[in-house]
Amino acid sequence: MAVKELPMIRERGVCCGLPAVNGKWAAERAELMKALSDPTRLTMVASLWKARTPICICDFTAGLGLTQPTISHHMARLKDAGLVDADKRGIWIYYRLRDELPAETRKLLSQLLD
């Protein structure tokens, strides 16, 4: 019995294209998600979201039971993600959410934290 060779109908990866996604957009959102993926950082952002005034680093250390270097590390990650700003007042640093968060970021935080 002879084996009949069937024609190849579909080639891998050429069936249909993926919808276009902006690579820069994906990278920026991934950084935001990485920053928010830690429970401590998410708690800090939630506190800043609900606060009417900036929060002192001393309040984070007391409230979260963490050392100042640990809080500073987490805040640095949030600053790098563009979520928080800081002001130094005497020996203390006060943190707040950035005034000009992108609309998409503000909407995401609203959905997560409200």
C-alpha cells in the first residue's frame, strides 16, 4: 500500500497575524504592574491614594513594621515606575502620588483601590 502525501495547508506562524500591540506601551505597563505586584508596595500606594496629605516615611515604618531602608527601597521602586513623588522636610521625607499620573494609570488605580 502506497502512502499518499497530503499537501501542507497550514504553516506554523502564518495562519493569521496577531493584532498590533505597541511595544513601548507594553513595556511601560509591565513596569507599572511589577511595581504594584509587591504587597508592601501595593499597600503603600493604597495608603497614598486614600491620604489627603503626603505621608511621612516614619508613618510607613511604624504602620508597616518595616525599617526605613526597606521603606526607602520600596518607594524607590514606586518612584521609578512614575507613581510617587517625595519632598524632604527637615530630616523626614514625605511621599505622595504624582499629581500628573497618566489617565490610564489613574483609572487602573481607581479600579484597584476604590
